[in-house]
Amino acid sequence: MAHNPQGPQGNPDPAGSTQMFRAFVDEAPQGRQQQAAASSGPRIGLILGVVVGIVIVAGVAWLALK
């Protein structure tokens, strides 16, 4: 085993870093799923706002040209 001068002194437990890595890998997809769910809400509101705005502008134009 190679000597790591920056590592802790004594006999480090190699399973500790493996457990930390697995915890990091397991948590990453959960965060992505939450972001995807959270970002879909504002998109729906934006789309509805644009549609309502177009309907209002079309209604005003129809009344003005009538």
C-alpha cells in the first residue's frame, strides 16, 4: 500500500472513504429528482401566463378592430 503523507496518522479505515463515497452517490439522484419536480411548477405558471396574455391582447385587438 502506498504511503500518503497528507492522510491521517495511524491505521486509517479504508471502508470509511468507501462508505462516504456510496452516501454521496446515493444522494445525488434524489437531489436531481427534487429539482426536476420543483422546476416544473414555475414552467406551468409561465406557460399559463403567456397564454392568458395572448388571449387578452387578442381580445383587445378584436374589440378595437370591430
